[in-house]
Amino acid sequence: MPNGRNAAKRGWQIACLCLLAIFVPALVTSLGYSLIDALGPGPGFFPFWLSLIGAVLSAVMLAQTTLAKTNEGMEISLPDRRGAVQALGMLVALTAAAALFEPLGYRLTMLPFIAALLVVLGARSPVAIALTALAGSFGVFYVFYHWLKVPLPVGVLGL
């Protein structure tokens, strides 16, 4: 096997192990919550099933990759410049949103997050960006907080 193909196979194996390192602890943690409560699915229901499905699929991918005789379909291609900028922009936006979520609250965090994400992904209409950001921040907050009674952070400004 050429050296580049071994590297691709090793990369897939490492990626599968990283996914297992996320899903297995999530599965174990979800077992500490009830799967069912008086109203239906309990707080551990979705984390349990999502982590179980993710762990099983990751294990299957790891087995397929490890047992494969050839490396066909395992080539790793890097994104072009535009794709790399979009991926980096999404990573920066997610990091900023995670850092600002509690202090600013849901609405003031999601408003610039959604707008920035749309710009990074190529949206060019200012009206569409503004309407989507407003609906995704204030609209979603209103529905979840007032109608569905899901507590979302309001932030220090109370917005």
C-alpha cells in the first residue's frame, strides 16, 4: 500500500475513535437520567438514543475501515479556499456564540450569529439576512420561552 493511502486509512480510524470518545461518555451520562416520565420521554430519552446510534454507527465505520482490503473511497480531499473560509467562519461564529450565550442571552447572541452565519455561507440579500436573523433570534425565543415554556437564557440586559 502506498504511504498516502495508509495515512487516509489511519485518518478515518482516528476520526471514528474520536467520535466514539464523544458518544460513549454521552451514552454513559444519559443513563443517569430517566428515559420516561409522566408526560412521555424523559430527560435521558433523546441523549440515550442519539448517543447509542452514534456509537454504533461509529463502531461500524471503524470496523469497515479497519477490515477493508483496499482503500477505495478513503481518499481525503481538502476543501478549496472558499470552503475553508466558510468552515473557519462557522467555527469562529459557533465559538463566539457559545461564549456569549449566557451573558447576552439567547436573543442577543443568536441575532448576530445567524446574520454572520448567513453571510459566511454566501447569502447576499440584506433584507433576507435581517428577517431570518430576527425570526431566528426573537421569533424562536418567543415561541420556545412563552408558548413551549422552555427556559432560555435572557442575559444581563433582560433581552
